[in-house]
Amino acid sequence: MRGATRPTVGFTHTSVAAGLRLLCSALLLVACSTPGQPSVAPTTSPTTAASAAPPAGTTTAPTTGSSSRASTPPVTTSDDATDPVTSSVPPAPTDGPTTGVLTSDAGSGFAGFGAVGVAGVNDPTCTSEHRPVVLLHGTFSTVRSNYAAMIPRLQATARCVYGINYGLGGLQSVRSSALEVAAFIDQVLAATGAEQVDVVAFSQGGLVLRAALRLYGAAPDVATAVLIAPTFHGTTSPLIASLPTGACAACSDQSAGSSLLADLDAGSTSADGDLDGDVSYAVVRSRDDTVVTPLTAQVPQGPAERITSITVQDNCPDEYVDHIALPANSGVIGWAIDALETDGQPDSTALTCS
């Protein structure tokens, strides 16, 4: 059960937006935008779902439903104003999931879910034979800025896609974001009736998921975790140290040796290591990544049959893919989809070269 309450924030989304612009442009710590990704324009829902939605940027997790946990805290999301993506993303393919509404109002989102500004995402009327997929972005990022290239391809596999812009662009502490994400997973399960979700997490999103699984009881609700360059064990990158003190709580949490990482490690067992529940883990990384270092820190430790990892250059030795570019890389997307198809055991040949 989750009895904790997420910390309140004493500043506005406008001030956060300004701060994100400054920090993002100055440091380029994590993906503010991804080169070559499709962009997104607001679309208008043809049904009444959007008109029934809560005010822009606010989502309240249901108090009843399929979740086995009580006292689920409210979930607050926002379509981050700092996201530089401004044109349009391809609509959801016609052979994708069956859904009553294929587009969302980027200002208000579907009823019960916050908007992320991508067509077809967070649609509770979507149905599929597959588990719902939850997308977790990185630091100084949003669902739209990290996953605009991946989402249409996920939808083309007949999957229902959900995403949350957690932690005010990934700035808040990883603990508070993990609590927010765990509540969001509860919300997705309640809305869809599914027993479990699959998660695709990039960068900080991987550590947020790790904390949600271990600290906030989300492990039974997740089947497969596809991790793209996750800060699973933190990072030794000097970029973290270059931030002003207190500018980014999540950045401090991601620094190797942080108190959060120590607490997570303390929960490890000799049998399962870093792994929680029955979750299967698939990790993809790049030797060109200078943000999450060393590369070995990106891979969970535990029973080999539950962990699959690959480095882009294993298949494509001449391909340059830095940290920011990974979620939009075509080969990485193909490998991530295969990981979902195979319950976390993708074939190495699924990662193709550009």
C-alpha cells in the first residue's frame, strides 16, 4: 500500500517552464528534444470525451477500480510548455488498437487522463489484446519530446499507449515522481481492466520505474520493463555536478552514490538482485552515451534469464547514437517493440542499423 503523499510544489508551471528552458539550453543534460523525431500539433477530439475532461494539466487517479491498493494519491500531469516540438505527428494507423477516439485534445486530454499532446495517447476507450504500454520520459523532458517517433510505431502494433509527464519535466525528486508513476499505473489498470502493463522508460524514467517497483508497490502491476539508457544505478557524468545546488532534485538522485540509490540497493537480495516482482527487463544502450556513465551502470543485476541487454554498436559498429537520440533511433524502436512482443526477451537481430 502507498500511504505516502507526494510533496507539494510552491511554484507555478510558468516558472518551471522558464527554468527548464534555461537549464535545458545551458546544460543539454538529457533529451529536451530528439533529432529527427516527428513533431506534434494539437488535435481536436470528435467526441465528448475531451469536453468531459478535467481542467488542463490535471489528472485525478480513480479511488475505485481494478487496483488492489488503497489511498492512491492524485496524479498531476502537464503538457510541458518548454517542449520545443511544434508541428504534427502521423495519426494513429488504421490497423492499430480499436479505440473510440483516436485523437486527444492537447489542451485537456481524455476524461480522467492528462494531455501529453500526442494523438491517441491516454485514450481509456482504446482496446487491445496486448497489455497497455506506459511511457516514462527522461530529465528536462516530456512524453512528446522523447517518444513522438516511437508512439506511431507502437500504435501500429495494435497497442494502447499511455504516458505521464511526471515530476514537472523530470525535475522533482525521483521518489515523488515514482509515487506519481505508481499511481498512474494504477489509473491505467483501472481504466483498461488490464491485469498488468508494460513500461518503456528512457534515462531517468528507468530509475523512476525502479523506485516505483521497489518502494511503492508497483512490481505486481508490471510485466515487462524496456529500458533505454536508464540511470538505473545512477551516473558518474560531470554534467550532474555542473548543475547549481538545488536546481534539480532528480539530478542529485541520479548521481552515483546518492542516498536514493543506497536505499534501493539495500532492498536487493542475493536471489533477485536489483529485480522486483516477476518483471522481465530489456535494456538498450549506446557506447556514444556520455550522459549515463559508465555503461555498465545502465543494466540491472539479477538472474540472467530475466535480463536482456544490447548495445547499439554490437550490431552497428559504425553507427553514432548519443544519449539524446536513442529513443527516436529506428533500430532502437524496432528492438523495443520486439522486447514487448517477446515479454522482455528480444532477439538481437531486431536492432537494425540506420
